Amino acid sequence: MRRFAVLLLGGLLVGGAPAPPAALAAEPEEPSVLPDGHGRDETFYACTACHSTALIRRSGFTRQQWDELIDWMVEKQNMNPLEPEERKLIVDYLAAAFPPRHTRPPAFANPFATN
């Protein structure tokens, strides 16, 4: 008998079936689950139209990466495009509230380089 692993990606099970809500969120979905900041409510309502805040809260990207992620969601996930002012507000909020958590070490450290 074969066993299949289920991949949860962006609130969808692979194959496009909606994920059960409990699979993504253990706490109530309301704006207060996100860090306080200018743009929190707009971000909450724009993002939770498609997925839970758990996906946002465990992410950390640069401003450019958040902006590119929105492009990807519009192009590949059929997200409704945001108005420019709202997009800037949301990307600014995400970049401030969810920056990269840590930087990766270089792939190669030159043992002869001096700091």
C-alpha cells in the first residue's frame, strides 16, 4: 500500500482542495493576532481572504521579497490586484512587522580573508 504525504501550501492542499481551517490557525483570526502597526487591519483583511495569518506570522522577508510575493500571488494564485496605495501600505507593514529572521552564512568562507 502506498502512502502519500499531504503538502500544505498557502492554505491549500496540493491539488487545490481547501485546507481545513484548524490546520492553519490555532487562535482566533482577527487583526489583533498580527503585530500592532500602521496597515495591520488592511493587511489582515487583504491576506485572510485567501489564507490564515499563520502563514504570514511564520514568514520573514525583505520589503522587496514581500512585494515580489504579492506579484506571485496575483499572477499564480489569482489574488485580486491591490490598489497602489493599499499595496504600498501592506508591503510596508509586512516588511516592518515580519522582516527576515536571520541572515544565512555565506556558502563559502574564505579561510585566507581577513576581517
